[in-house]
Amino acid sequence: MRNYDLYNEVYDPVYGLYGLESTNVGTNVFLSKRTDIREMAKAREISQVREVEKKVGYAIVEISGRQFWVEQSRWYDVNRIPAEEGKSILLNRVLVSSAYTEVSEKRDIKIGAPYLSRTKIIAKVVKHLRGPKTIVYKMRPKKKTRKKQGHRQNLTRIRITTIL
């Protein structure tokens, strides 16, 4: 039978957990996951990031035949764009735009038909790369015909600098 009066509450900084320590023996008996400090800190960081994301706008833009939900200062891998590394490009096929106005503390959402003419996005070409390898395997049953091919898509990594 455990006598809980003989235990003190301790904090383990390595694991970020609270637990119980025996007073008469001087060793840790067990650590309970009553409060996990790391989870609390992670939740606090997530809430701070969400507060910042509320103020930063987003846009849905068409890049090289595909639609992307883009945010400022994030990078995206798109199909190869014929531009040199380090150059800035202008993306003008913006379908939806959203901005946070501090005066009314509301989001200002604009929807294009099909594109927004006044909204522009400036992006910087970070580098050109190739995507992961996909294997294409074709086989005709009962014919002893097999064909195995690999494919790697040419991609361009861009970073969104400003949403105008």
C-alpha cells in the first residue's frame, strides 16, 4: 500500500513532466503525465502563430495550370517556370484574395470572375529541382509484355514575397 503523504511533487526538466518523489528513499517513484510542459508550450506557440496568421492575408492563385492557396513569406513547389534563380516573377492570375484590415478587424475577401485585375503577387524563384521518382509499370497479362519506366517532374521552388 502506497502512502502518498511520503511523496513530494517534483518537476523533471528533461522531460518537462511533474511527478512524485519519495521523501524517505530519495528516488523518483514515478512520473505522471498530469501536466506536460512541452504540450503547453507548443499550444502557446500555435496560438501565437494563429494570431499572426489572422493578420496576414492569403490568396488563391493559378500557377502553371494548377491552383495554389498561397500566403506571404512561404515557399511552394510548382511545375517548372522558365525563369532564372533569384529573379522575381509577377503572378497575376489571382482567383481569390483575402486581407486583414485593422480598422474594422475583419477580413476583406475579394473573389474574381475569373481573375482579380488589381491584385498581384510577387514571388522569388528560389531554385529549380526535380520531384520524387514515380514508377510507371505497364503489363499485359498472358502476353509476356512488361514495360517499366521512371519519371521525375521538373519543379520550381518559389517564395511568395508580397501580396498586393
